Amino acid sequence: MQFHALSEHPEWMPLLAQWYFDTWGCHVPGHTLADEQQRLEVFLQADELPLLLVAVDNDVPVGAAQLKFHERTERPERLHWLGGVYVAPSHRGTGLAATLIDALVVRGTPLGVRDLYLQTEVDDGGLYARLGWQPLESTRHASGVPVRIMWRPLVTDAG
């Protein structure tokens, strides 16, 4: 398994946009596949935030995850967010999501990410709880779907 920044392979944008639209974007009123692809343009730089990392197996993208700013703007103190964690059906259940998140954290820490937040539709935190994320609050996504906000420190006071 290899991991590449989207900026290294912008030709993957239509595939990733389709993944994201089919999984989440189609539930947002008025949101289109073209909107989803346009949203990915902010990830077309290397070695700075926001960052989108793509998992690749035999030269084929099989997963993606994003490290971005202010997923939820009502809490501006929550700066860095994990989002868009997607694994292709052919690779689900293999631990790829956890590996992908770890690879993203490794790239994000030198870029100043100290605390990381996420929102998940799984109220008990699912995968994220198993990976050590702590629940903070329950709220609603802009689409109206209930979500759980979670947090994970990446750097401790000693580190």
C-alpha cells in the first residue's frame, strides 16, 4: 500500500469526488458532483494544509482521507479536522482506514497539527473510538444528519 498526496495525482480528482458525492454529498440539498470536485481543488498542494492523502494499491486509488481547517465553523478554536475518510468497498475490513489516518497524522504533525477533531455519524464513535478518539458532543451536520464530534490530541505536553 502506498500513500500519495492528491497534489501528486490530480487526475484522481473525479474518482474521489464521485466517492465523496455518493457517500455524503448527495445528501446535502443542492450539492452536485461538480461542487464536490471543486471542493477538492483546495487539496492541490503538497506539504501544507489542507492535505488529502490517497491510499493506492497496485496503482489504483482505494481510499482517501483529509486533514483540513475548520470543518465546523461554530467552534473556531477547533482548528484541524480529519474528514473524508473513505475506503473502497473492495478494501473495507482490512484496517486500511486506521492505516490511512495514521499516515495522515504523520504528515500533519510536522505541519503544526497538535489536536485533531472529526465528526462521525456513528454515535458511539465506532472506528474512531477504537483508535482512541474521545467524544466531545453530539450535534447536527448541515444536511440535518446527527453527528458525534470527537477529538484526539496528537502531541502531548511532554511531546
